[in-house]
Amino acid sequence: MDAILVIDMQVGLLGGPPKLDLACVVERINRLTARVRAGSGSVIFIQHSGRPGEDFAPGMPGWTLLPELARAPGDLTIAKRLNDAFAGTELNAALRRIAPDRVLITGWATDFCVDATVRSAVAHGYDVVAVADGHTVSDRPDLDARAVIRHHNRIWQGLITDRSITVVPTAELLGKD
């Protein structure tokens, strides 16, 4: 059984400059979450909680998850304040209760919260699948978005860890060519 993390896919974080392939990333996340639910797995939405006055502070319009995300009553939502979804949250306790065979990781932003969570998940002893086309980012001052994603997918494949970490595209996870 799998657990899938959907990191920071929130209105206030995904506004502004274009995010690479955002609509397709959301569609792929929806297909993966449906597959995980169908296999009796767990879907966990990670929701960044900004500081008071920020658009993505709790209760502000930007704090809400994207309305395009398919959600179900049994899904979990875990609030976080830092890049790492494990730091100071109940995520590890929730995953220990679920005891997934592997943890799939998707979301925003490739180079910050997704990266920190991928690294932390393997450090916490989980077998991780970074969904190669299931995370997004905007262009950065020193790298365009495609380069950021390509770089992180490569780095994650090379992490030295006691657990497995793979980088797999959505189609492969869904069993399609």
C-alpha cells in the first residue's frame, strides 16, 4: 500500500509567475491520488501555513488548496510551517500509523518544500518515490524551471540512503506506456 504526499498545492503559493506545466501536474496528481485511494492507500495533503498577514496564512484565501485538486473524505491534511513537511508536524506519526510500503511525493516547489521533504522522508526510513513529473516550480533567477526539475530528479536518484529512492514518471506508476 502506498501513501502519497501532495505538498503545498495552495492558491496563494501558486499564483504569480507561471509554474511549469501546472495544469498537467495537477491532473497527474489527481490521477495518482485516485489510484492510491483505489488501492486502499492514503492521500496526505501538506498545507503550508504562512505568517499572519501573508496570503497563505491559515484562514486567508491563498491558504486554501487548489480547487482543481480531487479530494476525498478520508484524505488527511497536515499543516506545516517550514520547508520540510516532517519538521514540527504530525506527518511522521501519521505515516507510522499507516505503515506504507512506499511514500510517493508530489507538489510545489521542487527546489524547496518538495526537495526538503524527499530528503527527510528517506532520513525517516521510508522507501520514497519522487514522482518525476508530479512536482512543479517557476523559473528561478539562475535556472529555468525545466532545469530545476531535471536537476532535482537527478539528485534524488543519486541520494545515498539506507532506504530506496526512485524517481518515476506518472505513466509508469499508473502502468501505462
